Amino acid sequence: MSPWKVCRTVALLALAVVAVGFAVPHALFLAEYGRLPLKPWQDPAEVMGGSTADEVRAALGSPHRRGKRIHGEVWYYYGGLFGADLYALEMDARGRLGEKSLIGAPDRGWWREDQGAY
């Protein structure tokens, strides 16, 4: 086998590994949650407290997960594929945004309206 064919084969294999390494996590996330993680411009910190459920959906899209609470529910949004940034937005019984929290990666200085920066 010529050196050119070996180099071409190695390059194609490397490209395939990179493509699979990118595509598989995205496909698995999409299959699990029905949508991809938040985009960089979809910032939960910029959604104002008291926003309606429709306003939150307009800014961030549908939540990746929802949890029931006694007086409302919590909407969870993932900021990345591997769950390092998980945002919890509490919706009250009237469907209004209450408290916002960042679960994971607190060293990023994410703003929490009721307590200031972490």
C-alpha cells in the first residue's frame, strides 16, 4: 500500500471519529429530551421574575424536564450536552416565574435575582 493511501485512510478514519464524536452525543440528547440544549443566546438569567410561562417558553423554548411541586412546578433546562449547567426555573401555581437556580458549575457567577451572584 502506498504512503498516500495510508495517509488518506488515516485522515478519513480521523474525520469519521470526529464526526461520530460530535453527532452521537447530540443525537442521544435529542432522542432523550426532544430538543438540543440551550443556545448561547438563550440565557435563563435574562428571563425576568414574574414572566409568564409563555414568555419563558418564547425566551428559552420548552423545558427539557418538568417536575411537580405543591404550589406549581419546576422547569429544567440544560445548558450543555453533558448536564454541567442545569438551570431550574420555578413556576408558581399561576404559571409565573419565581426563583431561578443554577444547579452545577456555580463558579461561573450566574446571577440569581433574589440573592445576587453566587
